[in-house]
Amino acid sequence: MTETAIKEQLKKKDKVSSTFIDNMKLPVHGWFRYTAGFSAEWVKTVFDKFPESNNILDPFVGSGTVLLEGQLNGKNTYGVEAHMLIHKVAESKLLWTINPDEFEVSSDLLLTQVLNFKLPKKKYPQLLVKCYSEETLNELFKMKYVWENLNVNEDHKKLLWFVITSILRVSSSAGTAQWQYVLPGKTKSRILAPLIAYQDKINSIIKDMKLMQSKNLILGNTTLIKGDARTLNGIPDNSIDLVVTSPPYANNYDYADATRIELSFWEEIDNWGELQNLVKNDIVRACTQHVAHIKNEIDELFESECLNPIRDELKKQFDLLSIERLSHGGKKNYHLMALAYFKDMGDTFVALRRVCAENSNICFVVGDSAPYGIYLPVDKWLGELAIGAGFNSYYFEKTRDRNVKWKNRKHTIPLKEGRLWIK
């Protein structure tokens, strides 16, 4: 391969380092499609860049890419995730070390009981009625009821929860938007019957287990905490020497809504309002749906000490957004979102400074934002917040342009994505 070809290949890898798509080809990583994830292979290159760093933290663990890679590479890795369902997904993926033959027995037991189970009459959540046929819902809820009463090893039961959760989308006739929002009004051409999808998933998981366990890897310790990145409770002071993560982008992505179909199925929620209340309090506020209630807290939030480095610049863009929104049909509260987002990220950097040891390094995969065409220099402001929290320096490494392919873009502000490196 020529030097030019090698450089082109590396450039292509750079562009997808902040996306999850390549993970779907990897054992264990590919068990669950998580739109907001990033490349496991790239995480390994960061570990290689800092070979002396053995205590790793991902404060926005998502579906567990950093946590799993840390485990596979012999690192002592901590992960913090606030979203209840995604936390359980990450927890389940770490169970690849259990005995695959014993797990297969448990999976067969669930299947046998489902085939013999008489389903009680049930009024299904309205969202699910829109997304599934009655026959499919009956099969899925048989699985749910059998799972709830299944007498098997606790780890097996957790992984079986994951299997049922992971087949909900492929068994649904409803379309899915790019960011995992369910679209009941659109239908898919390819749908798998739940029992077939279940067995396919079991077979895939067991195959991965046997493959990974055959490598006799020396595994690192993993600690997964359901908690808040803004406090990092449970992470010891001065214990972390490398942070690798991708925080929520300030782009109005609703992490709660993206899991509505799964939370409805497990009857954690009954409606959209319950969804927001269940998830929004513990996550960084990067969505206009989560900030309407802070209208009476604006002055107090602006006075937050963590915002000192960017307060004047943020206030200027806040005022522009508060005016610009009035000329748009949706009148979305992007000004409140921006204020809450950077306040939350400021708190996150304060927490990170507490847990990071001297000479530690941080790598954030980040993207900037321009709601209603008002530019928010996310990489610069996050870097300044880090300095204000006590870190020494930062620089931004661009990896790709963003949003250049969307024909319905409402503004022409160039956007980018890349890595924010903090010392």
C-alpha cells in the first residue's frame, strides 16, 4: 500500500471515529445499536496514545464502548450513565464473560415456557399498539411475563432482559428515524417475528461469548455506576488518569424520547410526560424539551461560578437566540437549552477535576451547534470551562464537517466535529 493510500485510509477512519457504525461489526460491541455512540477501535488508539494510563473514566458511558474496551485491554475502567435503560444495556454487555452453555440453557428455558404460556388479557400501551400487530404484541408480552417469573441465575436473567429489549425494534412495523426516534406513521418492509428474532439474538450472543472467551484475555476491572456526570459520585478523588467520552451534543437530541418504545414495553412509562420526568432530571440538558421549567432560574444560572470563563459570550448568544426564536413557528427554547447545557457541562468539569489525578488527560468527542442559525462554539467554550475548573490547557482536533449533506438545513453556518483534548 502506498503512503498516499495509507493516509487516505487513516483519514476515513478519522471521520468515523465519532460514529457507532463500525462497532456493529465487532463482537459484543455490536449487540446493541446506539446512535449516540462512537468507534471502539478509535478508543483503543487513545489507550495506545497514553499507555501509562490505567485508570480510565467515561462519565457519559452510553452503551458501554469505553467500559468494554477498557475491560478488554486490561484497564481499570469506571463508567457513569444516568439514563436508566441505557445503563442496563451497558451492564448487560459486560456479561459476555458468563458461561455460554449455561446461558443457552436459561435461554431455552424461557423459550419453552413462552410456548406454553397462556397470556392474560392485557390492555397494551397506546404507543405499542401503533407500532406492532396484535399477534406480535402478544408474543412479546408472553416473553415479558415469563421473564419476570423466570427462576434462573441473576446474570442470565439480566442478559435475557437485554435480548428481549434488543429485539423490540426489529419486531416492530414502525419506522425509526436516524436518531432512533420511533415513527409509528411509517412502516418497515422487513419485520422479524419475536421468537425468531429472539433465537437469532441468542445465537449471535453465544457465538460472540465463545469467540471472546477463547482468546484468554487478561481482563481489567470495570465499575459501572448509575449516576450523574455533573457530580461523579462514587468515583474516588484524584484516581483517574485518562477520560475518554462523548458528552451529549447541544443539538436538541432527546435521549429520553429515543428510548420511548423500550421504556413503554417494560411499563416504566405510560405516556410522554412520564418519559420526560423519568429520565430528564439526571441527564445533561441538551434538549429544549427538558428546560422549559428553568425560565425563573435564568439569573441564578448565569451567576453560577462554573460559567465565569464564558458568561459574557454565552449571554450574548443567549440574547440572540431568545429574539430569533420568536420568528420561528416552533419558538423552541434554544436559549434556555444553551444556558442549561453549558451550566451542566461546567459542573461536569468541576467534578472531573476532583476525580482526575495530576498529569491526567481528557478526550471529548464533540460537535458544535447553530440552533436557529446562532452559532455556539462548543469546543471553545467547553475548553474554557475546563480551564476554569482547574485544568491546564486544551486544544481541538477537527475530524469532519457536519450537517453538510442535509438538504433541509435552515442555516448555512459551517459545523464541525472532532476531539477536544484537555490536559
